[in-house]
Amino acid sequence: QVQLVESGGGLVQPGGSLRLSCAASGSSFSTYAMNWYRQAPGKQRDLVASITSSGSTNYVDSVKGRFTISRDNAKKMAYLQMNSLKPEDTAVYYCNAKNIVWEYWGQGTQVTVSS
């Protein structure tokens, strides 16, 4: 069983950077695809970035070139480096882990981009 805890959110000015972290507990971390989702108030929860067990990554077009997802299997950690942040990036960001059998969610961390 897996528990996910996000950290690293906060307030940042447009153009700034944040690094989100997702700490996983439990077994078989390396078998999970790791994903970051975000949800703004009144809007759907959308997939932002994914990284597979083999390290392949995908990004939603709106963050491509600005965000980087990574993982450290030895530390059971996933990260989302966010650069050149825009006000429209403001949302609660959620860590997600998926394999063939299970899916888990973190509690979310607030990211606010504002002057």
C-alpha cells in the first residue's frame, strides 16, 4: 500500500519557480507511473505531467518547456520542477501513482502565482 505526501507549494511571482516534491511510502514504488495533476477552483482536475517506470515523460502542452517531472526510485520520490510560472498555473497540485492494479492520490499542495 502506498501513501503520497506532496510538499513545496506556496506563493510565487509570475516568472518564478517552485519545486514540488511527492514522498511515497510503501512497496514497489518503481512499478508505478508517477503523475502530477492540478485543479483550479471550479475546474476539472487535469493531468499535467507523467513519468513511467522506464523514465518516459509526457506533459500537457501548456507546461511543455517550463515544467520537468522526475523521479528518484531509491528515495521513493517524485518531483515537479516548475519554471517561468504564470498566473494560470495557480491550482492545487496533486501527486498520483498508478500501476496495473492500484491508484493512489496525495492530499494536494497549493500553488499560487500572483503579483
